[in-house]
Amino acid sequence: MRWLTENAVLVCAHELGIISNIATQNFVRIKGRRVLVARDPENKTITGCPNTGPSIKPCTTTLKVTRGYSSLLRINGHRVCLSNVTGLTDGTPPGTVTYKVRSAGQMLVSEI
């Protein structure tokens, strides 16, 4: 699994909803871009989700990560985000729409 940087592209399950990335740590960078750590992908804005219609709520916010934090590597006590990060969004139907990583934002560093 590759480490995620602030250049990573995360999307909702509808593929067009792009998640904003904001790195909370400044200690570790890959090619000048900050590495994402635990909770960075959570509660982030999703823009462009096409899932709209009567009584349908598009994905607008990420919820808690359910998988994808390193169990081995930490930065300042926070687990590193890996390229298998996934979790739920606030889109409808509730509790079913996920988000995922399309691109890790770098191709150099991975966890074996």
C-alpha cells in the first residue's frame, strides 16, 4: 500500500465527487508534499457528486475511515494513511455510499 500525500485523489463511490485533502502534520513530506495521517480524510468536503434527484442527497462530507490506516507506521503518534483508505459518506442511501482512493499522490513510498 502506498502512503497518501496531500496530492492524493479521493473520490466518492459515484466517481465524480472529489474530496478535499488537508494534511495536519508538517514533519514528513514526499517530493515536497505532506503525508496524510489518521483523521485527515475524515469530515472533509466532497464536491461534484452527481448523485442528485428528488429525495436523494449527494455526497458532501466524508465520515470516519473504516480501513486504510497503517498499523505499523506513525508520524508524531498518528497512523499513516494508505492507498486502501475507505469509509462512508453522508450521501444517500445512508450508511451505504463509500469513498476511496483513486490515486495516492505519489509513487515512491509504500508499506509492505
